[in-house]
Amino acid sequence: MNKIMHTINVKISDYQVTKAPIKLKTTGLGSCVGVVVFEPSRHVAAMAHVMLPSSELSRDLTFNLAKYADTALPVMVTELIQSFGVQRQHLKAKIAGGAQMFQFTGKSEALRIGPRNIEAVKDTLKSLEIPVIAEDVGGQNGRTIEFDIEKCQLMIRTIHKGITAI
């Protein structure tokens, strides 16, 4: 009997939490970073499409928590723990994206969004004590990612480079 596979699309500045057999997918990762946090034995996962490194960049008192690495990941992990009863020490992460989409002659930090997003995601995951077990980050090409929760496999489609799995 065939299982019907459903995929949840994670939009920019968003996150989703679910369990197998559902897959998680996000498109349009340029300087943004796709973050998957999962618990292999329970077949549950969450994916975030992080747009910016720090919520300190927000000028609003109320803002979208899913937009920033420092706020999206803690909220996503809390929801994963509360919804599925996983233990933080069993969580693992895979990340992709963070490209430097445009070449600039200056060395302004403000223009290095991709590398800053990668660093912020890694720092936040480290503070949450969640190891990054695989990554496909940097470069100059956009990506689309899809996470198969049952296989704990992240498929990465990179523009001009094809598909890889981590």
C-alpha cells in the first residue's frame, strides 16, 4: 500500500513543526538560512527559513519572531519540545543557505547578510546545545531544501549545481 506523502512549505520568515511522514520544504534560500531541527528516533522535525541574524535589527516593538535567527530557533525548539515531548539533548540540526548573493567592492558588514546569518544560526544552535551534524552553506547560489523526516535526510537543490543530500 502506498503512503501519501504530504509536504509543508515553510515560507520566508516562518517556521513549521511536524512529524513523519510529512516532509518540510522551503524555497528561495539566497542569503537566508534554512534550519532543520529534528529528533531522529521520534521522527519529528521543525524547519525555519531565517531571513536575518538578529532581532536587534527590528525597529518595531512587535515583530515576527520567525524572521530572526536569535528568536526563531528558540521558539521553534520550544514548540518542538512542547508538541512532541522530545528531550533537547536528543535534538540535532542540519542547515543550508546563507549565500553571498551579490559581490560588493566594499567590505561593509551590513552587506554580508548570508555569512552573518550562518554565524547567527550556528551561535544560536550552540547556545541551545543542539549540534549541527551537517551543513551546506555559503557560496553564491540560491537553494531549495526539503527534509524527509523518516530518513533524516536533507535534499538540497542548488542553482547551477544540482541536487545533493546531507
